[in-house]
Amino acid sequence: MMKINQMKKDELFEGFYLIKTSEVRKTRAGKDYISFTFQDDSGEISGNLWDAQPYNAETFVAGKVVYMRGRREVYNGTPQVNQITLRLPNDGEPNDPRDFKEKPPVNVSDVKDYLEQMMFKIENATWQRLVRALYRKYDKAFFTFPAAKTNHHAFESGLAYHTATMVRLADAIGDIYPELDKSLLFAGIMLHDLAKVIELSGPENTEYTVRGNLIGHIALIDEEITKVITELNIPDDKEEVIVLRHVILSHHGQLEYGSPVRPRIMEAEIIHMIDNIDAEMMMMTTALSRVSEGEMTGRIFAMDNRSFYKPKYNQ
């Protein structure tokens, strides 16, 4: 039984894997095939089942564990599995989807402890009250949700892990540049993606909700902040409220990437940069973990469709 990250180019493999995505498509000749993404706790890989029959599409759906045999190949620089045969597990064979989920790189309770500790370092009372109120409201979801459906930190508890890593980066950068307000960095980062718990459906078979598709997490978190300042009787024209809303509204950096405003204060620009650093590091690390030394990764759509090389000089 072979883990996904152990598969070698052009080698046969077999094992149990979780179907992460399953979509029926048509070839140019009009024949049905199923495009899959398979997953285990070491990573994920795509593959196609050709000449698919209707019962294949009904049987092999997202969220099911399957036994698969096939060959790992590289197509257009992207690792994939081909020549695959699939069946459902027999009695006594692995069949629990939870055993095949990608695990966060750190313990979630450690992440929770760290963020709780860093909340005390938000010295502005208004910001700390807002952060605490929203974390109380969404506590369970925040520490279980992924940060995205596919791009980065797309695993259970990825949202909290991404947030904590950004806070660590902000803490270090704030030491180097003392003119930055660490309290604003911490508060803005802790809230910037919190509405992913509304935008996404959850850690299992993650999809966008109706509000996620039609409104999006940036507008949704601004709405949540507005609700909380009303509940806490905090005036909405206080500069510290406006500034906190600004760093969150501008964290995608560009209008075409979904931010209604571009960063106009130092902390807003730095939060946008830190967000990109952590997202891109996770995307590169994930892609490189799926290839062998001396190979290129598949193209990473969110990074201008570039592929990355995994050097072998350190073997």
C-alpha cells in the first residue's frame, strides 16, 4: 500500500485513498470520463477514469474511500494517476474518510493557546473587545474550518493555522519595524479571514455557501464587525474602528482580487504582504511535497500559473 507522496514517476501503485473531488466530463469525442482528485494524509493527486459508465459516477463520489490500482505519470508537468481501476473497500478494509484527511502541521490546541495568548497583546481596548466577541461567536467553526476550498491551507483547521502563522510573522516584523502598531496588526490578522466560517461549508467536502458565492468573506466580516460594535455600543465613527475595518477590507491588496479599497495605511499594506507570504509558502510547500527531487511541480494557478522545481543538490 503506497502513500501519495511515495509514488514515483511511471511506477505502478495500489492502496486505499479518499475521493476528494469527482466530476463527470466529456472527451472531445463525446465520451464520458470522471475527473478525480484523490487524497490521503500525505497529499493529493488527480486522475481520470476513462469510458466511465453511469454506475461509476454514482459509486465513486466525493467523500468515499476507494481501493485504487494504477500508474503515476506526469502530464504537462503535473503528477497524475492513470490506467486506474477502482473498487469500494470490502468489510474490514480501511473505509473511514477521517483517516485520509490532510492533517494540520501543528496541534490545533497549541494554535488555540497561542492565539488566546496573543489576544492579550492587543493593547487597544476596542480592538481587543471586538476580537474576543467574534472569537466567542465563531469559536468552534474557526478552529475546524479550512482557509480555502483548494488554494492554500485547504485542510481541517487550516484557517486557524494560517491565522496563527500570520500573527507570528507580524510579531517578528513588528520587532524590526517598531513604527508599526502591533496591536492593529494582531487584531486585523485575527479577524481578516474569520468570515471564511460563513463563506465555506466546513471541513468536509468543502464548498462555497450561497453567502460565500454572492457576498464573500471580506464583506461578510465587515458586516460581522458592524453587528458587534452595535451590540457593544461602540460608535462606528471612532477612528480606531474605521482603521481596523480598513485593514481588513483592504487585505487582498487589489480591487480586482476582491478588496473594495486598496491599503492606505502601513499596517494594511503589511497585513496584505504577510497574507501573501503565508499563502504562497503553503502553496509552494504543498506542491513540492507531491513531487520527487529533480521534478517540477504542476502549475499553481494562484501563483500566475508557474511551476516550481524541487532541487536534488541536497540529496
